Amino acid sequence: MGWSVSSLVRAEAIERPRRAMYTISGVGRRLLEQYPAGLTENELREIPAYRDDVPVTKGPSTAAPGPATTPGGDVLDPRERICAGIEQILADVAVELRFDTSGKPSPPSSNRWSSTS
């Protein structure tokens, strides 16, 4: 669901006037008329706003093209890449959860998220 909402925001079909609030735009209304049964990702890619949008990475993400490596230069296997990605997502979410709906930082929680296997 979250990816769908993000894609529709990228396509300028819906807007986020504030956190957890969504409104349909004129583009969204036209898309509803054009695709009453829903639209596919391929159809979404035909929308210039969606196609031309380059998502911005927040936080300390350091994703780079090419094979992922350790600080020592060792290439990570697919499972290690997935685990590293999950760790980065958890770190990014932890940063975002430190803000309440007013946008003010809230005190750090004593709970810690970890992805142990």
C-alpha cells in the first residue's frame, strides 16, 4: 500500500498536504476516468511526472551502483546485501520515528529494533 501511495505522489495523482493526509489532484481525477479499473505500473511509467521524478534518499543511506562491498572491500553475496539493506531501512525508520506529528524531535525510546537472524 505504501509503495502505491508513493508512486501516486510521484505521478502527482495525489498530494500530501500534511502527514497521514492525502488528497486527490486533478491528475488523479483524470487517471480515475481514464483507468476506472485501476492502472498498472507500466501505465504509471507513461506519466511524465512519474517517469521524470528521481526519488530522494533520506538519511545516511550510501547506496552506490555496482556490487555492494564491506569496508574492507569484500563483495557481499545476495543474502548479505539483503541483510545490509534491512539494517539500513531499520536505521532510517528509527530516525523517522524520533519525530512526532508536529515535526518536533521526541525523546529517544529505550526500545531498540534489530534484525537478528
